[in-house]
Amino acid sequence: MICVRCIVSGRVQGVWFRETTRQKAARLGILGSAVNRRDGTVEVIACGDEAAVEALQAWLWEGSPMSRVENVECVPFEPSEPPATFRVG
């Protein structure tokens, strides 16, 4: 299992980006979270098989139908405890 932390910028708040990300993560078997940040970006934590995490990272550039993703920056991430679900916050 690998984990990444991604910051997604653009029009990604108020456009169902987090919920659509949760749905995509569920289909890929990914655990983690998608959380709005005060600066208007969304932080995505994704943990799972390498191929699934890579697929989600690629999908983040697409996003929800109403979103307009401008940038996605992902770095390796080691959570203090492995996530048990995919949480939207």
C-alpha cells in the first residue's frame, strides 16, 4: 500500500469535487480523505495499491463535471494511522 497527499487547485470547492472524488476512490478501492482548505484548494489523501493511487491522481486532473482543475501537486505521505474509510470533510 502506498499513500499520497495531493493539493488540488482551481474551481474545486462548491462543485461536488470532494464527493465525486470519494466515489472514484471507492471504485478504485482507495482509502483516505478529501477536505476543503481555507485557501480554496482541496487536500486529498489517497492510500491503496500503487496502480489505483496513480489512477486517482490522474483522475484528479479531470475532477467533477462542474470543477475546473488548474493544478494537482502530489507527494508521498505516511499517515500516523492507515485510514479505514474514505472521508469527505
